[in-house]
Amino acid sequence: MVKRIPHALALLLFLSARAALAAPADITGNWLGTLEVDQTKLRLLFKITKSPEGAWSAALDSLDQGVKDIPVEGVTVQENKLHLEVKMLKGVYEGELDSNTSNVTGKWMQTGESLPLTLEKTKGPITALDSEPLSPADLAASKMAAQKLGGNWNGMLISGAAQIPLSLSISTNKEGATTGTMASPDQGLKDIPISTITYNTGKIHFAARGLGATYDADSFSSNTFMTGQWHQAGQNLPLNFRKSGSK
């Protein structure tokens, strides 16, 4: 004889199973992706946490622009759909989680534009100055730059009537290559990572990927002064740097 499950118990089991299936994915952690805007590549890091009460919260770092902890509102996950709002930037991200909850494929929408953005859940700390792969020639030129350029530098970017103070902080990483950051105090920007820093037969080059800009100096005097050009948005502007403490 087949025993019948009481109606109330059957309903309870059904509701429990449905609740388990509908439980939101665990999105706690750091999610890293690269947004490509024209020729500029920006690494974005969404840091998502969950309160003891079960509420999601998040902050955004734009690693290549030196901007940290931008508030993220409207964090929701329904089944495999992730939604993030960054009101400060008037931006929204919407994506679809994979079955392992390790990748999100979606789009970043801002000021009427929609750009593809895939996020990957990361392990361990992420820093703006993570080492980048260099060819043997570039690695040698970067190590030479570390010897020649280490320290702090100040410069003035001239664009028409505008004069914009800039500063560089250049040091050496564990591989002996050059690493550094740039700041623009008048624009409220600091810790902007600079990369591909090389010195080769008196010529200096570096890139500020977060700004879509590069710098080339073809004159380097006594390790204290460099004369060059700043390239950004199709413009070539004069920019000279002097090492702090030098005359």
C-alpha cells in the first residue's frame, strides 16, 4: 500500500525546493574586467560585500585612473542576472552569471553608450601597479629607466592658455623594472598608474593608459631634466619635467 504524504507537508516540501532553486547566487568578492573605450583600456574592479542581514553593497575602483571606492548602488542579483548602478558616474552594469558564479558577461551603459564588459571573480589582492609582461628589449629599457628616473618629478602641461601642473613618482619593482604613478593636483587626480616606462639612448617613454595618453622625451639632461611631448586625443603638447630637489 502506497502511503500518501499529507497535503500540508507536500506543500511545505514544494515551497522549500522552490526557494532553494530561486536562492540568489553568491556574488561576494572582487570582480575584475577591462572596459575598452576607443583606444583606451580601463580596468574596473567591483568589490561586492554582503551584510549579516543579507543586503548587498559594493564599491568600484578604476585601477588605471587611480580612482578608488566609488559608491555602487542598486546591487541586485536575480537568478543569474546581475545589476549594478553607479549613480556618481551615471552608469549601469547588467550581466549574466555563468553556472560556476565565476564570470559575468554583460554591458556597461553610460551617457547613452553601451559597451561590452566581462567580469571575472578574482582571488587575492588586485593592485593598480601589477607587473605587466614586457619583451626582453622593453624589460632592459625599463630597468635602465629605473636607474635613470627613480624619484619624484614635477612638470607643467601647456594647452593654449591653460597650464596644468603634473607630478611623477617613479620607483623600481621586484623585477628591477620601472613602475610609477602620476598626479594632477589641480584636477583632483592622484595615483594614476603609468606603464611601459622605458629609457633607450637618451629617449624616455611612458603611457598613462587610464587617460589614453603617452609621453615621449627626446632630451634628458644630467638625470634632472627632460624635455618632451604629451600625446592625447590627437594632440601633441609640450611637457617638460624637472626632478624634485634639483635646480
